[in-house]
Amino acid sequence: MPPQPLSGSSLPPFQCDHPGCGAKYRRKEHLNRHAASHSRGDCFSCPDLLRRHIRIYHPNRAPPASRAQKACAACHARKERCYGGFPCSACQKRGIACSPGKGKTPEEQIVDNNVQISQQPHPPRWIALDYVDIYFDNFHPKWPFLHRGTFDVTKEPCVLIQSVVMIGLWIEGSKKSREAATDLHRSLSTAIRTQMDRWRVFNQNQSTSWPMATYQSVLLQCIFALFLAWERKAIDLNLRYQIQDDEHDLLVTLVESCRLGGIFSYPNMLAQHSSGVPLTLVWLSLEEIKRFGLALYKVCRLSTRLDPSRADGSSAQSELLTLADLSFGMPDSDEAWNSISGVGCEVRQEEAFQTKLRDGQDPTGWISQSASVLSNARVAFDWI
């Protein structure tokens, strides 16, 4: 509250004693609030949460007890927030059965391997909605690996929301928006690399959940790297975009983690779900991974190192995703995937039922089977 001009007969009794100030106030609490502004530079606040801070920086310490309710089986399967009650609001909205989740011991609980990003330095979620809409209206038809019908900015991890906003800012096209998108890309890429131990898979025996939100975010960063290469006109004779070496290393790490984690194996996809999970949710998960795999393959086909001397031709090709890695069939209909209605809608239930009848576990229908026909070790022609 700024000091008020007063006559000499009614001088306020409280005056600021900070050198060179001398502001006067009628009430002590107003003076105290004003005085705090002089020492604001010495005040520090942390935007993090206590439980998350302990989990990340003090893994050997037990976090304080959580008052959060246990998620129901369906919400747990989708790894999203459950607000409790039976049926819970999420299951009611989707029109699916809601059943209590099984209690787990601390050793059995799934660890959240997604990258943790503080949202405070970036636009609030309600502002981000405009750029999320730009993403789904313009970018999603070309790269349909996120599910629009269940994408909720109030529930998705911040790293994924900000990656989507980054793409939306770039597509918006103004100089200011593209500069903001580039700055956001740098900060997100730095955070993803800094927390690589949270999501990277180092060996095939590593037992961990698949942090799909982080994988999708990393993929969006790699796609953005292609945008930057396109703007620089950095294209080689194979008509591939020459992305920066650190961006290419991030792409290689993503491919390596997906390979070692067995993400693109159809039996492994099914094994992620118990028999009690609704068929519609299983179908959504399968479609999400399939479409992510195809998008990642597309990025690998479009990318090469800016410095080709760092890898010879054979190793550069083997470190990225190939058709032989995609041990699953083609995704199902775009109509069901792009439906913005609830998860339990009839078209999606029908698609899930048909998927079960087709039995995608038959290897003869997998994309990987085409590798032996479309490629030959004795033919170096880089055509697909």
C-alpha cells in the first residue's frame, strides 16, 4: 500500500526506517508489509513439493505419509489420478466398471519414472490451452501418437504438457512464439537429460514401468529438433535433416531404452495389463504404443547427425529404430483413435472387441516381418 499524503495535524505514527525511504503508514501491518519489500531479494521460495523433493534428492529417506486415496484398478492401469469413491468420477465419465485397486506393499508399488518438471516458470495451464488446441488441430493429424480424447491438461505430467505447448507455439508461427518455443525446447531438453536416470533403460533385465509420458515428450523434442534443422536448411544428400549431435544422442538414447525395455513387442504390451482391466483401456494402451512406435520410426528415418564423422554408416543406421524392431501389427482405425468422446464410447468398444478377435499376437501380421523383404544386408541403397 503506497503512503498517503497527509496534513501535518494527522501524521501517521509508523514510519519506514530504511535508508532513503521514509514512507509513513497509519497501521503497523501496512508498514511491516512495506518493509518486507526492502528485503525481498533475501527471500527464497521453493516451488517443489516436499514428498517429490524427498523422493528425488533424498531417495534413502522415507517421505511423509500421504493422505491420497488408493486409485481404482482402471485409473491405476492408465496411471492417472483417481479422486476416490466407487464408482470414481473418471470411471463414471468413461462409462466403465470401477473396482478397488489392489493394495501393494512399498516394494511392489510402481515408481513414477517420468521426468519431473516444475511448471512455475512457464505459462499457467489455462493459457496453455490455446496452444494445446493448435497442437491437436494442426500437428496431431500428421503425428497422431497422443490420444486427444483422454488428454487432460489438469492431469497430464507437466513435461508432456509443456512439450505439447512448445509445438503449438512453433506452429502459431509468429517470431515471438517461435522464440518462446525454442527457449522452452532448450529448458525441457536440459531437464530430460539431467533426469535421464529416471527414464533410461540400461539393460534388458531392468524391471521398471514404461514412462510413456516422458517417452512421448522426448519424441516431441526430437521432432522439434527437425523443425530447427529444417529452418537452418541442414539437409544431407539422403534428404535427411542434420540435427545437432546432442539432439541425436537423445534420440539414440530413446531408441535404446525402448529396445531394451521391449516396448515394441506386442506380447510385452499385453503383459502390462492384468485380466481385470477393461478391454477398452487395454486397446487404448496398445494403440498409444503402436502409434508412438511408428512416429519414432518416422523421426529416425528423417534424422542424421550434424557431424557424420561421429559414426560410420552401418553403426549410425543400427543405433536408430528399424522396421525389424516393430514387433506388432498396424494400428487400428483413425476413427476410433481420433474420437473425442469418452473412453467407453461404442465405436471404441467395438474396435477393442475386433482387435481381440484379430489376435495381434500372430507374428505373421507384425511390421517386423516386412524387414526381410524390404531390406538386404548386401544392398546398401538407403531407400526405406
